[in-house]
Amino acid sequence: MEQLVFYFTILLLLLVGLLYQLVLVVPMRQMCVIERLGKFRAIYEPGLHFLIPFVDRIAYRHETREQCLNIPHQSCISRDNIQIDVDGLLYIKVMDAYKASYGIEDYLVAAVNLAQTTMRSEIGKLTLGGTFSERDSLNETIVREIDHASAPWGIKVLRYEVMNITPSPNVIDTLEKQMEAERQKRAEITLANAERDSTIALSEGERQEAINLSEGERQKRINEALGRAREISILATATADGTQAVASAMQQPGGRSAMNLRLVETYIERITELYAAADVSIVPNELAKIQGVFAGIEQASEAMAESSLAGPSMAGQSSSSQRRGN
């Protein structure tokens, strides 16, 4: 009985082993490369498959999902001879399981090494500033070069991302000093521009002030000239009117005598003012002229008296003639 149980157990183990060798379940995320007697036979995609035990075997299993490979940091020399450390991420996907199995020994290691060498080569074409400003173009160039070189491996390079670009400590110190100098330079330029603008504004203000003062002075002179012209015009008009009035008065009876009397009065007033203002006494050379002046004054006074007497009589005659008319 014990021997029967033993044989039954051995038979069951053999059946399980045979079933394991006979049935293959490929997961959704994988592809399996099958070899028969050491030679490539087929590529099994996800699903249930049957194998010939001890004849067929699973040679390779490949991940069909997108894979992210970490590219270790490495030292690179830029075009301006600056040492920098660069690392990144590489995204690949297996497109052909046959080439990925037989085209290269290990496509993961090969992809990482190729990414490092390509990155080192591309960094050497750029300056330190270019590595920061042209990161997108650097990524595209690395993807294109790796994808072209890895075509026989049956993989597809989807994208590459540069993670860190780290210059050496000496370069960082130099860059900080350069940035500080650049900031100082911009500050000095800003102050110089502000001072220049202030000077220009002050000069413009002084210029405008001078223009306003000159305009005001010009307008003042114009107004004064117009006032003087108006004054002269008024005086000339008044003088003309006065002269005309004097001429009309002289045509009247007694007008000439009154005119002479007015001239004598004016003469006496001017002589009096002259005597009062002068420090030296002034005596006319010809006293006869003074006598003649007083004689003329006496005659003018008599003429005015006669005209005043003749005035009422003429007024009475005119009133009597009016009564007669009535």
C-alpha cells in the first residue's frame, strides 16, 4: 500500500511537471521568445500557448511597456572648456522582440551607455550657457541619435530628459561673481540713465522757464507799446481838437485878445516855476521886453473888459429882438 502511494505521488509530480512544460500563459505586459532545440521558433504574445515539453523552451521574456532608464551623472566638457556633471532619464520601448533578443546582448545596458556617450558628445558642441538655454533641442538631438543607432536592437527611443546640469564649484563661484558684476553694472547704468533723465528734465524746465519769461517780456513790451501808441493817439486827437477849438475861438470877437492873455499867463507860470527851481537868479537881458510883456498884458486885460461889457449889451439886444418877434 505504501508503495502504491509512493508511485502515485511520483506520477502526479511528473504530470504536474509535464503540464508546466506543456502550457504557457504569457502576461499582458510581456512577449516571449520561444526556441525549439536551441533554434528560434516563434514569439508568443499575451495569451495561452502550448509547448512541446523538453523540446520548446522560453529563451527570452521582454517587457512591452514603456521603460524608464536612469542615466547616471557623468562629467562632460563644454565647448568653452568648462567641466559640468550631467544626468538624465531615457524612455524606451521594445518594438521587435526578435531583434531585442538576438540583435544585442543586453539592450538596456547598451541604451544607457549609448545615451551617455551621445550626451557627452552633444554637450561638447554647446557652451555652458547653451546647455541651459537649449535644453529642449539637446533632448531632441540625443533622442534622434540614440533612436537611429538602436534601430537594429528592436527598441524605440521615445524621449530623453536632461535632469541636472551641475558645473564644478569653481565655475559656480565664478558665475556668481559674474552675475554680481552684471547686476552692479545694470545698477550703475540705471543710475546713469536716471541722472541723465533728471538733467534733461531740469534743462527742459529751465528752457521752458526762459521761453515763458521771454514771452512775458515780449507781451509786456507789446502792451506798453500799444499803450504808448494809444496815449499818443489820444493826445494827438486831443491836441488836434484843442487846436481846432482854439482856432474857432480866435475867429470869434475878442478871441485873439483872450488868446494873447492866455499865452501871457502861461508865460508867467513857466517863468515862476523856472525861478523857483533854479539855483541861479535869471534876469532877462532886455528889460524892454519885460515892459512890452506887461504892456501886452494890460492891453489884453482892457480887451477882455471891453468884451465883457459888450457881451451883456448884445445879450439885451438879442432878447429885445426876440420880444419884438413875438
